[in-house]
Amino acid sequence: MSMVVILLGPPGVGKGTQAVRLADSMGGEHVSTGDLLRAARRDGTELGKKSKELMDAGELVPDDLILDLVRDHLKGVAPEASILFDGFPRTTAQADGLDRVLEEAGRRVDKVVLFEAPDEELTKRLSGRRSCMECAAVFNVSFKDSEVDGICDRCGGPLIHRVDDEPETVMRRLEVYQSQTAPLVSHYENHDAKMARVSADQPADDVYRAFRTALGLDWA
Ligand code: ADP
Ligand code: ZN
């Protein structure tokens, strides 16, 4: 069964971890706009240059740039593939844009899953997060560290603490989430797609189980 799913929730809630795990298990496409933007920065593209300062400050990249990025990326995705959107949409304008892009492809958002955890937990996770510069894998010094300090288990690339995971920027990202992204919760409550809530304030395996249940998937 092929589906289009949006993983909604604040920074640090674990959307990426859950999206990767589910995409691996069902052979779907994980589309993280944060990862795509960081790739654009590494490649030194125009988009990468325009995004750098905003991202490092914890602000959002403008909607039109994000929508172009997503539309472009979806050209390389098989029309029947399941898609898991992570970190996108982040504004109601992006949500409307996504509906239009999907409609052009004869698809629509099937399900929205909202991941929730208290701010203290989010801040703790982000301050311990280490990200691979090569493959975007994430680790956490306080509960899921890499085998070798500073080296990615998956690809051997260098692990860094993202500039935007520094405490002041994390506070700003949480504010930006509250003001610009949280309105999507009521937006999707009134949308054809069905929204489910999952508590992310529990061990990753339990979150994964609840996530699958929310999507009506059984044990794989
Ligand atoms: P996290 O999942 O921890 O919030 P992301 O990797 O999703 O981090 O995003 C990092 C930064 O990239 C954001 O703070 C923002 O500047 C930018 N970004 C990512 N996705 C979007 C988006 N859909 N719209 C606007 N900006 C985005
Ligand atoms: Zn890696």
C-alpha cells in the first residue's frame, strides 16, 4: 500500500529517526527538507547560500524556495512510492503548496502524524545530538552514542554538533515552531487527511510501535 505521510512535530522530537526507520521497513522515500537544505549548502548551490544564515539563526527558509526544492526533489521519486515528509510542511502556505504539488501528480496527503514531547525533553535531545556531515545519520551523546567518538557508525563520516543545536538557537527554533508550524495542527484537523497524535516522550522503539499503529500498519 502506497501512502503520503507527513510527520509533524517540534525540532528534536525524533521525526527523522522514526521516518528513516519506517522508510527502511516499507521501502518508502524519506523526504527531509532540512537534509535537502544541508546538502544544498554542502554543494554550495544558490539555495544553499541563501539558506545558510537563516538556518544557523533558527529561522525558516522562505516558503517559495522550499516549495521549489520539494517540487524538484519529487521529480526524482517514483510516482507509486510511499513518501514520508519530515520537517515539511512547516507553514500553512507550504501545506497548501504541497496539496497543489501532489494534486498535479494525482496524489494527496493520506495521513498526518503529530509527534509530541515536552520542551525540556526537546532541549535535552537537541543539546546532545550529533549529526553526520556525510550521510545525515544522527546520534546522541546521552543515549545513543556512536561506537567511536565523533565518527558515524553508518558511513565513517565526521559527526558534528549542528550550529543550530546550540542552546540559544534551539530556543528560537522552538518559538518559530510555536508561531509558524503549530498552526498546522488545527489546519490538518480540518483537512481530508486524518491526523493522529503520538507521544514521542518514550523510548524510540515504543514511539515506532505507536507510529505504525497510527498508520494502520502491523508488525514488520
Ligand atoms: P529539526 O528537524 O531538528 O527541526 P531540520 O533539519 O528539519 O531540523 O531543519 C533545520 C533548519 O532548516 C530549520 O530550522 C530551517 O531553518 C530550515 N528548514 C528545514 N525545513 C524547512 C521548511 N520546510 N521550511 C522552512 N525552513 C526549513
Ligand atoms: Zn554518516
